[in-house]
Amino acid sequence: MSLDPLAIVTAFGLIFLAELPDKTMFASLAMGTRMRPLYVWFGTSSAFLVHVAIAVGAGSLIGLLPDWIVKLVSALLFALGAFMLLRGGAEGDEEDAGGKTVTGFWPVYSTAFMAVFISEWGDLTQITTANLAASNGTWSTAIGSAAALMSVSALALLAGRFIAKRVPLKTVQRIGGLCMLGLAIWSVTEIFTG
């Protein structure tokens, strides 16, 4: 198992930017206002780890294809991610976890786990993680992606109100979209130059 620091940083950066304006960040923020934030973080982090494992496994299978096909699939997936981020309105209006306060470790953990586990299927970050695993290595991508997802959840729980009031989420979306568009162009270029 060899780790590529650049692949870890790339995965972290892309996933972090893609997840910031996502509905899961707002769900974490909402749950954190009604439940113990640390318990919520354990639940969301566990769900993210499961999704990263699934995405990395799928990406590893994609990595078995011929190199030019992997690069083409990567370019298409990055282009799809760029389109989703740049198309405009964030899909994540603040989601409400309900008005009822949930207490105790297991009820809070289960609620947070299920909220993220169900909502993240086929999400942009899961697709991006699979894409990166196919081209940048399984373990490096897994570490960078998991760290990014867990960081966004922690950020939402610790400083969500501050971010929502001071940093326009559309700006974060646009930066993430432009990064993905750049990676799509890079992937297509590698088909012809590699």
C-alpha cells in the first residue's frame, strides 16, 4: 500500500468543496442544533466512511479497464460534477431534522447515520470519490475523501452558522465546479498525450 500525498490533497480539496454546499452540511447543522454535536458527528462520519468504502470499491473496478477508457470516464464524471456545481441554484436549502430533540448516544448516532447514509447515495461526492479512486489510487483517495467529508460535517456542527452568514455558498460551488471542469479538460488531454 503506497500513499500519494498529492492524491490525498486532491481528493480532500475536491470532496471538501463539493460537500460544502451540499444538503448534508445543512442536515448536520440542523441536527447539531437539536442533538449533541459530537454524537451527530460520530453518526455522520460512520455513514461517510461506509460510502467512501463503496465508492472506492467501485472506482477500483473502473481502474481495471484500459487506461484511455478510465481517462474518458474520469473526464465525463468530472464534467458531470462541474455541470452539477455550476448549473446554478444550490439544492441545499436548510433541511430540518424535525422539531423534536433526540437524546442519548445511540438514538442520535442512528438518526445522524441514517440521514447521511440514505441521502448520500449517488451523490456528487460519491461519484467523484469513485472517479478519483479509478485514477489516483484507492487508499490515497479513501483517506482524502473520508477526511474531507468528516471535516465538512465537523465544520457544519462547529461553525455552520458563521459560514452560512459570511461565505456565499454559490461562491464555493463555483470554485468547486471550475476545479472539476479543469480536471475534466486535463483528463481528456491525457487521453491524447499519454
